[in-house]
Amino acid sequence: MKILTLNCGSSSIKYQLFTIADDEEKVLAKGAVERIGMKGAILKHERYDGDKVKVAGEIVDHGAAIEYILAILLSDNHGVIRNREEIEAVGHRVVHGGEVFTGSVAIKPEVMEALNECIELAPLHNPANIKGIVACQRMMKNVPMVGVFDTAFHHTLPDYAYLYGLPFVLYKRYGVRRYGFHGTSHFYVANRASALVGKPLSEMKVVTAHLGNGASMAAVDQGKSIDTTMGMTPLEGLLMGTRTGDIDAGAVLHIIGREELTLGEVNTLLNKHSGLIGLSGVSSDMREIEEEMQAGNDRARLAFDVFCYRVKKYLGAFAAAMGGVDTLVFTGGIGENSDLLRAKVAEGLGFLGIEIDDEKNQVRGGERAIHSDSSKVNVFVIPTNEELVIARETKRVLAES
């Protein structure tokens, strides 16, 4: 079964075309369209055999971007299919499913209505996801489509973990609660860790750390997410590339008053000008932060330390929430590539049974166990694969419907 997966952002689309069967999972092609609706729009495409191409063009909207994707997949020189009918299904990443969607679903008219109702919960993300779905429905009328939700894996959070200390009526009226994100990534790496350990996930206590420009952690107890760092929006929790993470609401109110900020301006401050870039004044990219830190830039050192401290703090909290931890997983662009950060996070955690082997920790982008022989906790670096989860979920949902 050939399945196209789409991850639509506000000005970009990431895609992969899979062949998914009971005995085979293969990526035929993958790529991304960047700068949609802006000057310098470009499609980057890579075929399974290593063939790569970049195509520049006037890509005015998501519909045009998907046309470019389909055209390159059909290309005589760079494509992998002969006609559009070979694409048997499309799996769409959807950021926010609210309390309506607790699992992946086949996209039908009533689902689209509910998706539109979820826009107010993720106004920066869901509209782009919906644009991609609508464009695909227009171009591939008879192709079944499935929505796979970032929030779905966290629907198992207990009420005492997802509720805020606000009047309960605000939860009932507006759905103000913790939802969590990066669910497909946390799901994938937790299950991959289970396979590497050779033990059922239902018998494990796992902390997964998805650390990238957007960062979150999850406590996965017996296969279920019981707590996570992100909240009603992806702003809460860990320090991130440009987002504050945890902050006193009173501090925000104080800043609004002193700076006389509008709602839009404070939203931009918290989401675009804070985090690593805000603290360091250098960059939102951890690679550049580390370079500056090693060159003696003290603000870069500060940003690095705050990031690591928050990861460590939540790791301890989640171990307490689960009554222990037997496996820790690092994933995401930072988690997979920064040996310096992994070592810093693990420093002083021997009381939890976490010990990293310095030599094993010298890994970037590969899958590896990095714990020492004496460590009581398994520690892994596992590259995430959200697209594969989307493809698998798409196949599963359609087989069951």
C-alpha cells in the first residue's frame, strides 16, 4: 500500500511516500516545500536511491505546494510513481484534536467540522493542517485520508494531571486544560525503546525527551502517557528555541502592564522572542548556542544551563509521578545530536540509577544505547520517525474502517 504523509505548517509542508505492507516498510521518496506564499519558495526532494533535486517556483499556497509534490513524485527524472492513482491513501498530521479526537480517524465531513472547531485551541497550527487536507481532497477526490493527532497519545492523562488550578467552569466552557503535543514522536520512541530493551512497553516506566526547537517530555507508564510538559498550547513546559516554556502568569501580566503590550504582541513575545534566543541573544539553534558557549559567551552558557536544568527537573518529577523510571530516551534535533546536553542532563542523576557512558554518548543522529554498564536505567538516543507512525496509523485506520 502506497501512503503519502503530509505535515503542513503555516509556510511549509514536509512529505514522505511510503510503501507499507505486513512484511515491508519503505520510504520511496521524501522532501519538503519551504517558504510557501513567499519569495524564494523551494521544493527539496530526495528519492530512495539518493537522487536529490531542488525546484524553485512561485508556490502561492498549500494547494500549489501539494501540486508541486505530486508533480515531483510523478517526474520521469526524479519520481517514484507513474500516476496519482498509485497513491492509495494520505495521512495528515494534525496538531490539536482537543478532547474530540483521542485517536487517529478517517477524515469525513463531520470530522472536518470538528477540526474547524479545534482551530481556537491551536490557531497557529491547525489552520495549516486543514488547508493541506482540503487541498488533497480537491486533487485526489477518491483517495481515503486519515488524520493523526499530536495530542492523541496524551489522552490517557488523568484529570489531576491535565487540569489547571482555574475555576472549573473555564475547563467546561473553553476546554482550558493540558493536552500535550509531539504525541506521535513520544509514541514512536517509547515503543522503539521497548523493542531495544526486549521488554513489553506495558511493563516499563519510560521518560521520553523530544528536544528540538520545540521541546517536550512525557512520562510513559505501562505504555500510557500519564503526564507531559506541554499544556493547552505548545508554549508550556521546557525552554525552547523561541518559546518561554514555564513562566509565572503574574510575570506576564506585569510585563503587559509595564510595556503596554497588546494580546498579539505578548503572544509574539512569548512564542517568537523568548527561549534560547531570548536568553542568549545569539540564536535559537542549540548548535550555535554551544559554539558560543565554548567560545566564552556567558549568556549562551546561561541559555544552555537553563535548558538542561528544566529537562533534568522534569525528569525527576516524572520519575516521582511514575514511582520510578527504567528507561530514558533522547530524541529530536537537539536530543539526537547534542552529546554535551545529554551529559549535562544526566550529571548528578546517579541517585535515580542514571549513568551515561562518555564514549557511548559520542553519537549524533544514530540509534544507540548510551548508558554505562553499571547504570540501573536504560538510556537511549533514538531518532524519531513521526512520518512512519502516521503511515502506520493510516493503514491501520483504513483496515479497520
